[in-house]
Amino acid sequence: MAKRIFDTSYLIRHWRTFPKKTERTPENFRSWSERLIAQHGSRRIVTPVYIEMVAGVTSSDELKLAHAYLDPFEIVDEGKIPKGDWDEAKCMAQRVAPKGGKRQLGDCLVRAVAKRLNCEVLTLDTGFPGR
Amino acid sequence: MTTISFYRQMRVDGGKRTGVEIDGETVLERFESGSESEDSALLWFVDIRCSGADLPSETEAARKWLLDHASLIEAGVRHVANELGAGIDFSTPISRKIPNAGKGVTVEICCSAIRRLHARDIAKALDEIGSHWKEFLKQLEVLEPLAR
């Protein structure tokens, strides 16, 4: 799949646009994420995105839906984030955008892993500082 | 069934990545750096996704197949560019099949703007691909397995 990694903001927006008239079952949520994957030509996420998505649920029923939704994605770092990625994330965390705004751990890590893997990030976050 | 996908995508920092995948694995790639203010957030992408039982699965053969089908793909890309230029709804990714791709072969153009770009901006990107198709393909470097 193309070198694109979904970040949490992107998945959350997609999750929230699940059709209201469709029954909220694990099967349908899985189909919903498969559709996103097909449209974007990528199934790549990283561990922090998986954790942030799961951490956002508020009930056991919703957790089942989240697991089904996330199942088709590939966690490209395989849960192994080397020191170099943490160092890069630390550098990113210390950048301040001209308009200010705080950086989040997850965003910094996603970008650090993406950089190591020569990938781009599918994100809705517009406040992340470049360098 | 073999799949060959050509992709070109642009980052917020202006960097552009162009590549070819065979069965989901990147085998050819080129990255054009953007500004010094590095930002890997994606601005847009264009994919040309080809599938068929008789498509080549070897790197240089896939490049040759894409070059051999330049006329078909260039025309298809320009057609989608014209459609976008006319101002169609571009709030979600779009995909269009190129007709007459050959027996048992499907060629599909998929594109999306991640940020709020106008359809006309993507039309320009498609025009660029249509105008430089062979050049883009020839410039791609073979990726060694470890670099993929």
C-alpha cells in the first residue's frame, strides 16, 4: 500500500461520519474502515494511533466496535518504537509553531515513525510545526 | 491477479513522493524535497491502480508495462483533470476507471485532497502527471528490499 500513514485525527473524523442509518455492529464498522483504506490506498497506522483510538472509547460495546474498525489496519511499527524515533519525537515536541499551540505526544511519535519509514501522514492537524 | 500502482503525493512542506508498487510493495520511488521547514503531512495524492492476471510482477517489467500504456493512462488522467477542472464535488476521494484498458485489466485513477484544496489544484497535479508520465517513470529509482 502507498506510503501513507493515518493519524488519529483522520480516523476519528472518519469514525464520526459512520452513517447514522447503518446498524452499529462490529461487521459494519469493519466495512467502514475497509472503505477508508480502499479510498486512500493505505492501511498503515502506528501503535500510538491504535492506542489513542482505543483510549477514546467510553463503553465495552464501543470497544468492540473500535477493535473491529481497527482490525483491517496494519500497525507498521509492529509495536517496536526505537530510540531514534523517540529522539525525533522529542525534537518535534520542542518546536513551537509561529501561532503557538501545544504538541501532543502521539502526533510527535506518528511523525517520527513516518519519517523513519519514508512515509507521509494523513492528518487533519494543521497546527503542527515544521522545522 | 497482480496489482501495479503508480502514486504521486505532495506534502505540506512541498515535498513530492512518486513511486510504483507491485502487489502492495514499493519497488520504485523518488522523493523531491520540499522546503527546509519539514512537514510530512499530506496535501494530496494521486494513484493509478492497475490490476490484472497478466500484469508483470517484476520491477523493470512493471515500469515497461506502465510506459507501454502511456497513451491510455495519459488520456485517462487528462480526462479526470478536465472533470475536476469543471468543478465536481471533491469533498471525498474520487476514483474513475479508464475504459478499454485491455482484456482482464483494470486501470483506475484515484485522487484525494487531504486539506481543503480546490478541485482545480488536483486538476493541475493530474495535468502534470499526464504531461510528464514517461519522464516521471524513467526517473524512479529501484528500491532495494531493505529500503522498502
